[in-house]
Amino acid sequence: MNTLAPGLSWVDLLFLGWPHAIATVVLQDAGRVALIDPGPASCLDALDLGLQAQGLRLSDVTDLLLTHIHLDHAGATGTLVRRHPHIRVVVHERGAPHMADPAKLLASATRLYGDRMDELWGEFAAVPAKNMTVVSGGERIEAGGRTFEIAYTPGHASHHVSYFDRASGVAFVGDTGGVCIDGGYILPPTPPPDIDIEAWQESVARIEAWSPATIFMTHFGPVNRPSSHLQTLMQNLDRMSALVRARLSEPGTDEEQSRRFADDLQREFRRHMTEAQVASYRAAAPPELIWLGLARYWRKRRPEA
């Protein structure tokens, strides 16, 4: 079992068959079970098996804490609530309307993923408003036998929050802490539509203000040197942003510019990682989505780009 502290562990959802792409946190105490980021519905069988390995069932879950509503983090939420209507869902106020009515979210995702939507994510069902506890940041909540401090941490997404369990010293940072698989490249995932570099920098400072002993990332797992990790993450965000800005200034179609950036990113990955690691990163954060988010960021600031 992947254990962080007593009653605190995680399950590898084996997304698309890849190990170490998406993790769900499991918290349990005295009959209360909470999950942080249950993942997509396409991984529900893997989640169920992971819980069974800990002597738990999906019906035991009492709370779902969402860092944000992207499909790889929150896609299974509505399906779980429909099957088990007692479950409470904690979600940021900007994400809550899209959990209640996911039509716009799914339309946006379909533009990115096309006919792979079902293969990648499975069902994304609506969550009844009565099941949601809506937060904005600054609250404290009880879940899974622990007290969590909540911080608003946008940058990757405008509806992103992070959770801090002061008792264990672990901060659960979703995608604000980036992607780091098996000690590889510390990658800032930058999908559209609302990447905001300045907000991301402020969010990292907010996480560091907690002085966590460990940060836990959905992609993938715990990091025990948070300050060094987050500093490198911000440096890499600056580097990737500069690469995209440079490519945008070159001649060619958006597709050609995107392809050049993907080549840039693959070279950067291969400087730091094995080919097997690079493949896992493609599953967790496809280069074309990284391009789209940062290109949109720069075009909002330079409309002529």
C-alpha cells in the first residue's frame, strides 16, 4: 500500500494502462473515507480495486475533495454520487456550476479530445447541488478524520484549490504543483483555457506559506522537498512560456508552430528522462495541450501573435 501517514494513502489509477499517471488520495478514520481527486470514470474499476486492497469499497466513501474539475481529476465524481447519494463533494465556487451542469465543460473537452472522449474519460455525470460544499479558499473542512485548510490556488485553472493537513504536514496541490513522474522533469501542465502565469506564481507562494513537509501531486505522488520542487516548477514554467512565445513570433501556421514546440519539449524531456518516462508524461500532459494553453495566454496579451 502507498502510505503517507496513518489513515492516509493513495491509489494508482493506471490511466490508459500507464502506471504513475493519475493518483487518488485516500483518507480514512472511524468509518469516514474521503478521496482527493477521484480521477476519470474510465478508471473507476482501478479505483475500486485499489480501495478493496485497503479493505474498503466505493460505497464507504463519504467525501470527495476536488482540487479542480478537469476530467482527469474530477470526471468520476457525478457517477460516484449517483451510485452513492450520501457522498459530499467539495469544489471551488467557479467549478461548482460546471459540476451541476457539465454541458459547457464537456463541449470544451470534446473540442480538444474529439472521438477519444469516452476512451480517455468515460462518463461525466452531473452532481446535484445538494451534494456540493462550495468553497472559495480560506475555509477549514473536516473529511476522512482530518481537518484541511483550503487555499485558492489558480494558475493552472481558475477554479483550483489546494488542501493542507497540518497534522501530517501534507499539502494536496493537484496540478498547481505540476507533473513529476518517477523523479523526472518537473512539468507545469498548461492546458487551455485559463492558464495565468502570474496567478500561478502567487499560488505557489500561498502553498509555500503553509511550510508543508510534503506536497502531493495528482501526477504523480508525494514530494518531500517542496520548496526546491516548486522553485524548479516555476523556472520550468518560465522556460516553457518563453519557448511558446518564441515559436509564436515565427512564420507558419498554428499547427506548424505547435509541432516545433512539441519537438522543443521532447528534446527537453529527453535531457532529463528515459523514453519510458517520456511516454508517461505524454499520457499525463500531452505537448499539444501545453502549447494551446500557453499560446492562448500570450495571444491574450499580444493579440497580433
